[in-house]
Amino acid sequence: MSTKVAAPTSKPTPATAAAAVASAASKTSSQKANASAQAQANAKMHRRSRSGCFTCRLRRKKCDEGKSMCKACRHLGLKCEYKRPLWWSNNEQRKNQKELIKNLIKRTKLTEKNKDSHASGADSPPGLTHSLPTSATYSEDAGRTRAASEDSQYSLDFANPHIHNSFDLYHPQIATPGFNNYPHDPSYGYGYSTYPPTPYEVDIKTERQMYVNDVPTRRDSTISSFSTYQPPPHGNLEPVLEDDWMQEDIYETQDIFSGEEEAVDFNFFDFQHGPAQPSSQAVVQVDDCDRHLLEHFVENVLRLIFPILEVNQHGSARSEVILPALETNKTYLHCCLSIAAIHLKSTQCLQSEQLDSDIVRHRYATISELCEALNRDTDHAQILEATLGMIFFQCSVGRPDDCLPDIPWHQHFQAASSLVRKLDLPSAIMAANPPAIHPPFNMTLTSWIDILGATMLGAAPKFADTYREKHLTASNCGLAELMGCDDRMMYLISEIACLENLKRDNALDDTALCGHITLLGQQMDIQDSSEGFPYKSPYTSSGAVRPKQLTRNMTALFRKAARIYLLGLVPGSSRHDAPMLNLVSQFADLLDIIPAGPEGYDRSIVWPLLIAGAQSTPDSAFRAKFSTRIGALGEAAEFGSFGRMVFLLQEVWCVNDALDRGEKVEGVPGSGSGEEEGANNMNTVQSVHWRDVMRSRGWDFLLI
């Protein structure tokens, strides 16, 4: 499979190809100084904290996260919600909520303005602050903007509101009652028989209960508000700009998105089970002996699987991917129970025959049911869902030294690829054009595994033609929203994998190979120039994560790793060459903009860490930063794809560092030429590829 690129104008050489790959990687001294200053600023940022209330997030305003109401919501009389409300996941409901908030803010601003304009004169009528109470009025006394006073002739009795007979703010839409116009009615206190009803708000609580064998386990709840307030129109009132409520902050601070963060599409993917419904129960039937495994999976494993999707679409991994599949797909359930047993064994360091039995039992049940379904040639979508789960979920659990029998991931992916074609998902992903046409979730996940999995095998991706067509049409298939790396960059990684496959098959001579390397390097130059420099922290000052900025940062890291990957294809390249040393150093600098630690995203950048780490030298800054990030991650650095990647890099460094010292390495022909000779000819020492180390150890890792 050849890469469709134009022929270069001059004869390319390894030197020109290496220069093309590393060209955009060279930055000026001032840019490096800016990057250093940015890194120091990022280092001062506190650890990731919980997000602010959803009302402030909808308004795109900074939230001080005050309890039980933040300062912004209390000041404006808004409903302050820290638990994810139902309207957050639906674009139409979000628009309605935005309009409701806009109306509430208009009302508050008008009443405050009226109070200020009439407060100076003794004969001035009182404002309507208390005749139109806000949500804060119902919740606490602090929300009142004017208290009753015995010394004031305009003090208000909240039970019997007094309205001056000459004050008519909303005439003729709302008639102002007078003292003498209506017969006395004690029920209204001031002699008018009809009085405008006080607007009210009702909190609606929605609960979702998960049952395991009819036994209640996990309970999730959300609270939203219903308001009867309708703003009274009046032609003589001073107009309120439609966007004022989005532009004006209640206290002086920088907008948390700095005007750069784009709105997140909360209905981006076409999920197999459709959008989540606000149903009250999620019923999963399991045997009593497996109940603890299901609970462990929901409580401890689920959050590890799609961290970037969780940032972009909070809660969708649980409500739209995992729980619906657990309810309806028995094969998927067995897969998840097996994954839960593996995670339980690895994280708690348990050596239990029962756990090993659970792992093998559910793994066997999953494979058996997959084979039966394949033989029946039915339920293709459910089979694909379970097969992808068997492949991808393993990346979140397990230790490198797991020795229980299992089928290699790429054999599972052969079956998944066949199912993808039967379901005609490549055509669906080609037709996808967000936001008009949503990409199928399972095809997006398949693409991620396909592209990076191909680099594990030194092969071309199975759907490389589809990615190439998507690249040429500059269309999106959801890779950035699902995993954090821009789709265009992933398409280029697919092209590099195709190029490596051609090189391994000796289908290209050095001149043609260098020509393709040069053109791919130029493609990355174009993307580099469009991204800008330097990159920023993905955190706001309040600790909330900006999804788009996190994607930009991760894309920059993937792009740098792709340059290292591409430079490694240049004939005669070495990790001690100046271009390679510079790229690895720049990659290490970019690590500063990726959050580290248990709440960070190191487990989402396993592939870039592997590519850059394999080319690092003992004295490189990468290894020092890598060690620091491992320490920050703690025990979580020992399992899943991240733990396997660390294990592999340690083996690669052991072999290649020994070769640099001139030591003899078992299984490497020509090693052991002597320490002095090895040191003098370091640039000519051929390093062992990380893929060869995996094969020599019998490892079959999917490090994504």
C-alpha cells in the first residue's frame, strides 16, 4: 500500500529527509524562553480540582466553588448545581436552560437598577426586589437585596407586600393595583382582589438506581429546576443586550476560557444504544458470586477506560457506552467481569486461585459466546462491541508479568475488522460530518486501535485508505473527542505506519523512502504552524479542565512523537544524531503541559511516551521527567498499558545503553566490541528496536 504523495522536486537524501522532519522542531531562543516561563507557571498551578457549578460552566464564567452556592449564583439569584443536571447532556435543553438563566439575570439587573434609581428620594416608590423573588430568596436570607426596617416608610412586610399606587413600571402589560381600585379582601392584605401571582421555582430530582440481581447497588441523582417566571416586555424599558449576560461578570476576574475555549458538543457520537434516557434504573443480571466483580468494575475500573471522553462529555462513558452494554450484551458483561477480576488482582496484589479462576472463567465465556455468535452470523453490532472491549479494556488493567492464558489482541482485532466491514462502518465514518452527522462510536474506537496498533506490529492499518480519504477531505471522525489527539495528526501517523510497512517489505529504495519522509515532515510543519507556540496549561485558575486546550496539548505531544517515529525511518538514523536528540528534548519540554499524577493524563499518552522514550539517551531530560511522572502516578504506574510501557522501556534502555558502552548483549549479533570502541563509535552503534525487544521476550502488548 503506497502513500499518495507528490514526487519531490529534487533528489532526496537521508540528510535532507532528516532535516525536513526536524525543521519545524527548531525554535528560536525567545520561543524557548517563553516555553520555559510557561513551564514554570504551569509548575505553580495547583493539582486538578473539581469543576465549578454547572450554571457557571454554562455561562462560561469563573466559579469560586462556594458551598452551598457559589458567589456568582447567589448574586444573580440562579440555581447553583454541582451535580451534573439532566439538561447538561442535551443541546436543546442546554439552550432552554441558557434562555432561562438569561431571563433571570435580566430580571435581577432590572430590579437592582430600579432600586438604585429610586433609593435617593424619600418619596420614591420602592423597587420590586421582593415582589419578584429570586431563587436565592427562597433558599437563604442572604439573597435579599433590601431588608425591612422600622425607620423606613418604605420597609416591606414580606408576607404583605406594599406597592405604591403611583408606581407603574410594566404598564400596560401588568396592571399595578391601587389602594382604592379594589374592594378590601383580607386574603391580599391591602384591599385588592386580584394580585399578580408570585413566580416560583420547583426543584426536580431525578434518580438512577442500578440493580444487580434485583438488589440495589449504585445510586446516581441529579437536580434541575423548573421556573414559572416570564419576563414582562415593555417598549419603553432600556433594552438589554442579548449577549450581556455572557459578557458581564459579577466580580472582576479573567474569564476561565480566556475567550479561546470553544463550546463542547455533548452529543458528538452516534452511540450504538442511542442517547442516554433519564430512566430510573439500570438493571444488570449477574450471579451472586460475580456481584462483587460487577460492583468493582463500576466503582473502580470504569473511570479508567475513557478519561478524555469523560472530560469532553462528562458522564457519557458511563451512561451511553458502558451501562447500556452491560444491560443488553451478555458477552460484553463477561468481558467486563474478567477485566474487573484482573484489576482487583493487580491493584490489591492478591494471589488468589479464586481470582485466577474468575479471570479464566469469564474470559472463556466471552470467547465462547463470540465464537457462537460469529458462527450464527448474527448480532454483529453486539459482537463488535464486546470484541473491542476485550481489546481496549485490557489497556487499563493488569500487570506486565500476567501469565494467564489469553488470545493476542491482534487476533481479536482481525475479528473486529471483519465485523466492521460487515456493518459497513467505514462508509458511515466517511459520511460523518459533525455536527450534522455523528460518527459511529465503535468505528472511532476501532480507528484508534487500528492506527496505533499497526505501529505495534510494524504493519499498515487495516483501514488506511479510509483515513487517507478522511485526511484529504479534512473531515473529523471523533478521535480528538474520544482520545485527545487531533484527527489530522492521527491520519498522518497512519501514513507513517504505511511507510514503515513498505520499508520493512523493501518496497521502496532509499531515495523514494526519503522523498516520502520529507513530504510527511512538511505536512506536520503545516499543522505545527497552525497550532501556534507556546502551548498553555489545560487548567483554569479554579482548577477546571479546558477540554479543547487539553486536546491541543496532547496533539502537540503526539505530533512530536510522530516526528521521532518518522525520523527513525531515515536510513542510518541513530538516537545519538543531533536531530533526534533535539526532538526528544523538545518532547520532554512538552510534558510540562500534560497534567501528571493520579488525576492526570499520563495513561492517555502511552504511545508518545514509548516512541520518545525508546530514542532517549541516558543523560536526556526525558528520562528524568519520565521518572518524576512515574513517581507522581504512584501505584497506578505499575499496571495497564502505562505499566507495560514502563516495563518495556526499561528493557530497551538496558539493551541499548549496554550496546553504547560496548558490552555484549545476548541475542544481539556483533555486540561486545569493547567499552572504549563502543564509546568512540556511539553514532554508528545500531540500537535495538523496541519492537524487537518485545518479540525476543515473547510480549504481545498493545501500548495505546
